[in-house]
Amino acid sequence: MSESLLSLDAPLAAIDMGSNSFRLETGQMVRGRYRRLHYVKETVRLGAGLDANGLLTEDAAERGLACLRRFALMLTGFASAQVRAVATQTLREARNRDAFLLRAQAVLGHPIEVISGREEARLIYAGVAHLQPGDGRRLVIDIGGRSTEMILGEGERAIKAESFAVGSVSLSLRHFPDGVLSAGRFRAAQVAAGAELEEGLAPFAPNCWEKALGSSGTVGAVSQLLVAAGRDDGVITPKNLQWLIQRCLDAGHIDKLDLPGLKADRRPVIAGGLALLYTLAAQFGIERLAPTRGALRQGVIIELHQRLAAQRLGGAPSAPALVGDRRDASVAELQRRFEVDLAQATRVREVALALYRGAAPDDVEGARELGWAAALHEMGLMVSHHDHHRHSAYLLAHVDAPAFSQTQQRQLANIVLGQRGGLRKVEQALVDRRFALQVLTLRLAAIKCHARNEADPDALSLQTDGTTARLRFAPAWAEARPRTLYLLQEEVTAWERSGPLRLVLDGNG
């Protein structure tokens, strides 16, 4: 089912591939309110499967794949436009993540996006802000298996969002690997956590917010332990954390820890989680941390709904930040930051999209990606005119671009990299038909607009049968533009050398 045919109250699904657990939630937006339909969580411990070389072990990979197989069965009947799967810190770190993602996507039957830490934080806040709206500035903390996200926000707007590479799994593996619980080990874990979090001391200082909220994972588990013990209705305070840590010290070993409400899947990582929570409370002056509704998975669903709504409205890169697809606002901000020639970007975008829609009229998402790539294809000119396409690609792959995943930024960067010059630099990716057509249409648009003056998007048309791309234009148009025709003939030669498509020029209209 295409995005444009989906009802705006259709059920949507989010898969959160975290370092400790994988979660699947389905929900729908009904008259602006979020309603959960189904939720399942499985402890996978993907983060515990990174070896000393930063490689995901086969055992960990198999645990993840087995979980995704079960999720795939639960998603039977869901179209790709209804599902978004995101992966977090472990797959941000794993050096062999691409190999795992190929297997994982085949098992799940849907694309999987690796999102940056800041993007994860932003989505967490989106979930919290929608499910638990409130006034005043709020600090939201989410402790995962291998990362901790901190977000300063007001209303629905995230003002500052950061991710720190420390979590309950990573601290537990490093400081409590054999389950021994001692004061020295807790101190060492707290020092390590404090060193990682130190950069956040200024932006998240106590005078910057009025209320602290804890989302998901470790915060929820610790709150449940406090509820089971009858302490403060589950609100996390320094005093309550000290009490829990003392219970750990009294036990001496994780296997002997007797805490009502401590679940089996949480036991191996509770010590690291407590050390991290106590460090956060001490360093950031948090007297009360209340568990909150809303987390990454709800933020993913809410934003997926916004994207579908924007698709119906026909969003453009200049769309305002609070309307439609947030990726459009990110593109507009990047254009501003890197002083992109907006007139040229618009010309190239319009021509590229006209060509792409002629060749692939039903590929809405492919056209969206191409439009963003065209809008930013010259951002590297701020660095240097020489090889600006390489600078553009590097910037696009590494810049913080809210609402884009790392996976999608790399895809856009590859399209931009292929905008000019030889095709060998993107030759491996050209086996993908959509990518090949995106690169071809961007290159043709750049050629047509090379003089940087007004260009009629309808002067050229493109059709393809999968192996041959036929570019049609009127004889009079070519006769009036000999330099453009020369560049198009050079483009034919470039695709003969490296491309999977055969480009044919048809000057008979």
C-alpha cells in the first residue's frame, strides 16, 4: 500500500532495536490522540554481544534475528509505509553493522534505520511530549543499554538533545562482569559514568529546567522496585537510590540480591543502571526523577503519522518546521546554514523530480529522497568549489539533521556523491534500481541547469524499462543549446563505462 493511499488513522508500527531489548509497538493517531494497540518487549542483549574489536558476535546477531522473525509474524498485513524500525547505540558502534542489517532486513521484511544519538533523543522527547504534555521546561532522561539520552524541552519542542555513550549494559559489563557488588566497584562505575556525562553539565544544569522525567528502560525498572518496596510511589530520589545501592552491597553478589519486583531480565544490568542513575542525580542536581509515559517507540509512530500527513499535503523542503514532515524543515535549515544557492537548488530539484516521476511515477519515497538530495547537492560549495560534490556528500553523511536517520543520510550522501564525474565511486550501489535512477536524474538535472539560469522542467522527459533510460527532447531545444547537448552526450559515455543503465538520447521530441 502506498503512503498516499493510507488512511491517517491507519495502525502504525514502531520497532525499537535497543542495546538491551527489542520492542514492537503498534498504535494509531485518532483525532490527535495516541492510542496503543499492541506492545511486546523481548530481552535480546544485543549490546552485550559487541566484542573487543567492536564486532557484533554471531550469537548476539542470532538472538536479534530470532526476535525479528517473531516480530515479522506480528506485522503480517502491515505495508512498508506503516512500519518504521530504528536501531540505536549498539548498531551505531558495531563495525559489522551493515552485514547484520542486510540479514535483519531480510528477516523482518522492512527497512531498518540506524539513527544518531541526537535523533534518538529527539524522538524520545516527541513521544514524551505527546503522551505526557506539560508546561514549563522539562529535563527528560532515558537510560538505555549502551547510551543515555538527555533532552531539555518545553511543550512539544526539544530545545537541547544529547546522547552519551554510557548505559546500564555497558557499565555493568565493565564494572560488574562477574556479578560481584562492592563499594569500590560502584565508585568506579560512577566515576566512569560521570566522565562520560561531564560535557552535559552546562546545558542541563538545574537552573535550565523545572521538572525531571525519566523515560523507559532503567528508570521504569528502578521505579517499579521502589513501588514494590513501598517507597515514595516509585519516584527516584538520591535517598532511594542510596537505599537500593546499599541493598546491593549487603547482598554482595547479583545472584544473592533479593529485591521484590526485580525481573530476571533486569538483574544482570541493575547495578550499572543504579550507578548511572545516582551519578545523574548527583551531577545534575536531580532531587526527584518521576517516571513518564512516552518513549522512543511512541515518538517514532507519532513522527511516522506526521510524515504520512505531510505526504498527503505534498510537502516541500521549504515547509515550515511545525507543519508536515520534519525532514523538510531540516533540509531548509541545512540550506540556510551552508548558504546554498536556493534558486539553483530549486531549479535542479524541479528538473530532477520531473524526470524521476516520468520514469518511476509510483515511487513516492524515492522521489522524496531525490528531492532532498537535489536541494542539498551544492552544500559543499561552502567548503570548496573543487570537488564540491565530495564535500557535499561528506557533510550530508555526518551533519546533524533532525528527523533523518544515519541510514537515510548515508543514502542521500551517496546520491549527492554521484551527481557529477565518473560513476565508479558509486558503482557498487548502482545495482539498486532506485538508486541508479536517482543518480541519473540528478546528474541530468545538473547538466540541464549548468548555466544557472531559468530551466523549463518539462523540456526533457525520461522513460525507462529497467535496462535502458530514454531521454527525449525536441530538436529545436537541442539546436539552441549545443553545450548542453555536448554534456548530455558525455553523460551517455559515462553510463556506458560504469552504469547498469544504458542512456539513450532521443532528439525527436
